[in-house]
Amino acid sequence: MKPAWVDFHFDVMCPWAYQASVWIREVRAATGLEVRWRFFSLEEINRKEGKKHPWERPWSYGWSMMRIGAYLRRIDMDLLDRWYWAAGTALHVEGRKPHEPAVARMLLDSLGLDPRIVDLAIADPTTSDEVLTEHTTVVDFGFFGVPTLAFEDGQGLFGPVLLDPPKGAAAVRLWENVCGWLEFPHVYELKRPKSRADLELIARTFAPYLEARDWVTIQREAP
């Protein structure tokens, strides 16, 4: 029996999650699958001991963007859907910096939404609580990154980790293969090695993201 819905946990900053989100949107368009966007923080999962938690910073890139998403989702899941698409495309395709407040406001304006939502979301501490709750839930389940899929039968899968999201019928075939794993709850891992050519292709595909990736240096310097 194919799932009627899936919780798709993402961090806006993750290029692999973005690629998988392009694919799951194709699946949704072809099958009517309900995609429920949920949060996961790479900043928190990768935090070094002694460094601040992302919610302890006035603005913390992926975490703050998800707080904007949480604010929008309270109004309508479709608004979060549109926000993630716009922000993900801006970063991972166009090489822009939606993790900067000014760009985040411009993106909201381009969606016909009030740019002040950035400030409203950050001023509301419960948006941070909401992101943390969803992050903690999947971490307690044993997950460690994104994309993560959580299914209605209580199972979850990390992935698919893909570079060139299939479209149309091919997207549906991949979805059927992913769902096939649910029949075997004790199959834990199947992994394809990356050749040198694969790594070069990944670097070319992720070039816009890598060029916009300024937060590593900035946050390394911040205690």
C-alpha cells in the first residue's frame, strides 16, 4: 500500500535536501501524494562543543530561515512550500544568499508576502521552539541529516541522496522503489560509491551553492 502522505524533513541550506525536494514535488504532481514539510537543523546536529546553539544567536542562517518557514506554515502549509522552493532555488540554483535577512525579505516580497514576516518570525520565540521540537523528534528517532522521510506507519528513511532529480514517470518509479524499502524494516543501508567523475559532477552541480557558502568562515569565527 503506497503512503498517502510523507513528512519531508529539510534544512534550507542543504543542497542534497533541495535536490530531493525537487524530486518529491514531481512525485506529488504525478500521484497526489501529500508532502508535509518538516524541519531539521544541520547547524545543531553539526555543532561543536562549546559553540552556541543556533537558537542562541540573533540570526542563525538555516535555523532562522526555518523559523520564517514555521511562521508561514502556521498560516498555510502551501506558504511554507512556496517559501522553501523560492529560498532553495535562490541558494542552490541562482547562487544568491537567502540566509541573509535582506534577501529573505526580498524573496517574501517576490512571493506576494509581507517582507516584515522575517522580523515577525524572529521576534516570536515559539517559532524557534517549533523548529527545535521537529529537529529533536527525528534525532531521537535516530536520524542524522537531510533529506529524511517519515512515513505514516512510523518508519523513516534517510534520502534519497540524488544529484539529478528524475521527472514524470521516472520520479514515480523512484518513489515506488523508496516505498519498497518499507517492506523490509531491517534493511538499514545500501550505498553507491562516488567515483572521481561523480565528485566532479557534484562540484559542478553545486557550484552556485558553494559560491554562496559564506557561513562556514563567519560562524567558525563566532563563539
